[in-house]
Amino acid sequence: MNIIIRNLAISAALCAVLWLASFIISPLLSILIILCATPLVVATLRYGLKAGLFTIPAIFIFGLLITLHDVKTGFILISIFTFLIALPSIWLCRLIMLSKPAVNEGKPDRIFWYPLGRILIWCGAIPIIANILFLWYYVPSGQDSIIFLQSEFESFLRSNELQTMIAEFKAAGADFPLEFTEEKIKETARTLALLLPISFVFWVMTTLFTNFMLGGYFAKKLDMVQRPHWKFEELNLPNSTAIFLILSIICANILSGLPMLTAVMISFALSIAWMLQGLAVVFALFPTGVLRTPFLTLVFFLLLFPPMMVLLIILGVLDAIFDLRSRIEQK
């Protein structure tokens, strides 16, 4: 029992340190955020749901100890981590351990485990729901969400504080690329009103899924999880998500306000999901071998360019239609 408590405390401390490192120590450590819930995932897979929930108050304690110089900021940062990353990660660990016998196929000795594709869908649904709740609370009743956000950004871009900051940069000899004319302010505010919710969905979705995959990998390496290991190459989205993707794109072009913004977030999250399925096909092409590492490195580099993302989305859809990975395995 003492060993379990010690391991959970270590996991909580690591989560708090990894999450707060970029905020408290240096922005150069922001890459650590992508690993912030990995110790929690490993602990939950090893000791179960109750143990994972036990780490939440421990994370709060360690987080407040780290930020004693500014407890209010520390409390806000730890609260964000708890509700956006920690609790959803525990929920995903609970889901991946669900199973049922394959009775419908006449194979009662075979077990169906919760599919990885649905875990990815949950990773996208959680930030979308959080965004909708925030906008529903923050935007006054009866107002268009996009117009309200745009007006807030316009007020910020016109603020004296921002203009003073820009003037100080220019006085110091820095080359500031934007000249905030009235037309430019409206254009920039409109872009930010759309990009901010999408960026939030991307950040939370990728953080949750990356931590989940890394945590599962480490748990399996340490022989801590009582189920077959899930591999990224096995990622398989339900075919219905392709229909939802098409419908969300259509709705994003004909609706307005919060419904339009919701459709944009759904289409973006599903596009990321199908891109990852296409990437899973690429992983299946090179399961082992000398060329695996350099080829995958090249693919990840090409992901910086939008055409590559589109190609992977198409590859993911083709895989759902023609079952490309099964054909690769047969060859």
C-alpha cells in the first residue's frame, strides 16, 4: 500500500512540474506540456480509476507548493490542467480498459477491447464541449458569438496598452510587421475570432492523445497494463465520422454564430482525426526496418506543409473504403 501511495505521489508531482515548467521556469520548456499527463496515464492504467482520481488533490498540492510566490496564478493553472487534461485523461484510461466478449461473431473466447479510434474522437469532443460551454457562459445572451469575439479582439487591438507596447518595440529598433489601420484591425480581429477556438481544440486534442499514447507505451514496457497493447498503426475511425465531417463542413458554410463556430470546430477535429488515420497507414507501411525512422522523420517534417495534411486525410479515407492496411499486412 505504501508503495502504491508513493508511486501515485511521484506521478502527481511529475504532472505538476511538467505542466507548470513552461509557465513558471521558461517558455523554452513549453514542449513539456505535451508530456504533462503521461505519469498520470501510467498510474491510472496500473492502479485503476480510483487511484487516478486520488492523484488529483495531490497534483493541486504540489502545484500550489511550486507556485507559492503567486498562489492565485498557480491555482488557476492547476485548475485548467485538472479539468482539461487530467480528468479527461483518467476517463480515457477507464474507457480503454473496457471490453466485451465477441458473442455476436460466435467467438465467446475472443475479447473486443474499446477501440483506439473512439478514444481519438473523445480527445476531439472534450475541447469542443469545453469551448461551447465557455462561449455559452461568456457571450451575452442573444448575441452572435463570432461578432462578440470579433468586437472583443477589436477592443484589444485598439487598446492604449497594446499601442504603447508596439511603440516601445519600435523605439527599441524592433521591426513590427503589422500596421494596425482600421481595416487591418477588423480583418485581424475576425481571423482571431475563428482561430482561437480552433487552436484550443487542436492543443487539447493533441495533448490528450499524445499523453494517452505515451502513457500506454510506458505502461506496456513496464508490464503495468492488463490488456493487449494498443498500437498507433491500429487506429481505425468509425466510417460514420466521414459523414459527420462532410455535414460539419456544409453547416460551417450555411450557419452563423455559435452553431457555425461549433461546425468549424467539429470539422477541424475530424480532419485531424482522419489525418492521423492516414498517418497510421504510413506507419503500417514501415512496421520495422532500417528505413522506418528516416522515412517517418521525413513524413513528420512534411506535416508542416498543408498539402501533406490533405494527402494524409485522403489516405485515411481511402483506407476506410479499401482497407489498405489489411492488404499491406497480406503482402
